[in-house]
Amino acid sequence: MRRYVIAGNWKMNFTPSEATAFINEIKPLVEGKNNCDIIFCAPFVTIGAAMEAAKGSNIKIGAQNVHFEEKGAFTGEISAKMLKEIGVEYVIIGHSERRQYFGETDYTVNLRTKAALAAGLKVLLCLGEVKEERLAGITNEVVGMQTKLDLAGISAEELKNIIIAYEPVWAIGTGLTATPEQADETCGVIRDVVADLYGREVAEELIIQYGGSMNDKNAAELLSKTNVDGGLIGGASLVAEKFNAIVDAAQ
Ligand code: 13P
């Protein structure tokens, strides 16, 4: 039995005081809804305030990226050890916006993932095809390749601390959503590739989220699909009632 994981990716939104206000607003709404894990991934400087506000609740706070070196001359970067020391449990790695705007590749995504795991963090590993790839009919090959490259050298034991977020790039922030069937099919493809790499039993344990314009209206149908074990939510994670409705859909 896989457990639903409903995660918000705040992206570059919410100052510390805004995050405090938001967590205080959503905390009572999601209280006692323990049928899923609830995570918000905050900007680095906002993590502390969000964690403080979430204390004692069923809300966990994560980060949105991490560097792969332990320390040193990497201006502007944050290490896994730093995140771990302040009590961060989850980190997003490989988000398409990192890949698109900041030159992330499957190689650096893999390095970051290994560094995060080595420090004891749990990883929300994002991958997904762009519009041209879907239109060209090569989605399965693209996500299959990303899965293999991003997980290269990672053991089955380590995989237990990874959640894969399937995020079709054309559906992110566009209001376009993959149909529940498309989401289910592609999450299934990722699971099959993981089964090839690690065996079916391990693949059946892996949590695979869908991300890309998931909202209060479409969440229930997406989450009803066999291979969709949760959501990674951008825009709707900034609005308490909308995010709460997605949590409800996972109950
Ligand atoms: P939207 O929900 O705003 O489309 O963003 C999805 C996403 O990128 C989550 O990481």
C-alpha cells in the first residue's frame, strides 16, 4: 500500500512572514487529515519561519534545491548538511524550472540526489517531457531516459528515500493538465523503468506524484489513478482552501 504524498512547491513565493501567515491559515484546515503526507517546499530563507509555524502539526517543510558538493567555493549554493542541520526532511531536485532556466542536467540532478541522500534527506525528484516531445510521441523514451540517468548509481535501499514527481513541462503553470489517463500511463512507464532497474517489488513501493496544474477541481480524478500516488503542486499550493481541497481528495 503506497501512501499519498501531497506536496506544495511554493517556488519563489512567500517571504518568511507570508509563509507564517499561510501555515497558520492552513494548519487548522488540514489538521487530523493523516491519510497523506503533507509537505511544503519553501524558498531557503523562508524555511525557518515555515518550520516554526508548522511545529506540532502534520505539515512538513522541505527545500527546493540543494548543491552536490559538501562545502566550499560555490557562491550562492546551499549544502545538504546545512538543510539537514536546520531540520529539513525533504528537498525537491531536478525541477523543470531548474533544468530550463538554470542549466540543470540529468547529470547534476543525479549528483544532487546522491548528495541529498547521503546527508539523510528525502528527495522529490522531478522529471517530465516538454511539449514537443509529447507531440513527437517520444514521452515514454524521454521519461525513461531521465529516470535511468537521474537514478544512476542509487541503490534500492536509497530509493526508499526518493519520491518521483512526474511533471510534464507543458502542464506546469499553464493551466493545461495531463488527463488522468496520460498521468496514469506516464507514471506507469516510470514505474516500469524502475521495475527494470530494481525489480517489481521495489517499483511497487515507489511513490510517484503527478505535477502540472493540479488543483482543487482536478485532483480527485488524477489521484484516483493507480499509478498516481500524490501531487506536487505549484500555484494551488499558495491558496489555503485550494490546497486543502487537494488534501481532502487524498483522504
Ligand atoms: P503548477 O501547479 O503551478 O502548474 O506547478 C507545478 C509544479 O511545477 C510543481 O513543482
